[in-house]
Amino acid sequence: MSLVNAEILFLIPLLAQVNEHAKLSMLRNATRLYQIFAGGSHSLLSNRQSRPALPALEQLIHLSDEEVQMHVGHYLICLMARMTKSSAC
């Protein structure tokens, strides 16, 4: 299994934790890990592979928790930087 496939397999269960029953601490940890593994400019995920995360991230950005919003926002900035070939991350 390649590293990219392993990263995708890791992130799918992580995203599944984002639901209405999740504790805030779990959401904070999930968004932080997603930011680390998928949000950096050196992410092994392509923009297309990142697409399944967008609905969950859309829900999370509306939470009234500053830490969750910060992690999601950073991920989105890095995603846009990759899409536009910018060096923002």
C-alpha cells in the first residue's frame, strides 16, 4: 500500500467522526489531524482526493468553537493555495 493510500484510509474514518453526536474534544482533534495530514502545502492528497472532506468541513466551519474554525480555515487556505499554485502555506 502506498503512503497516499494509507493517508486516505486514515482520513476517511477521521471524517466519519464529524457528526451531531461528536464531542467537542473529538472535533478539535479530528480537525487538527486533518489539517496536519491533508492541509499542508506538501500534502500527498490531490485536490480531487480532498473533495470528500468538503461537506464535513463545511459543517465544522459553522461551529462556534474558535479552535475548530482555526484548523478548518487553515486547511481551506492551504487547499486554495495548492489549487492556485500559491505559496500561502
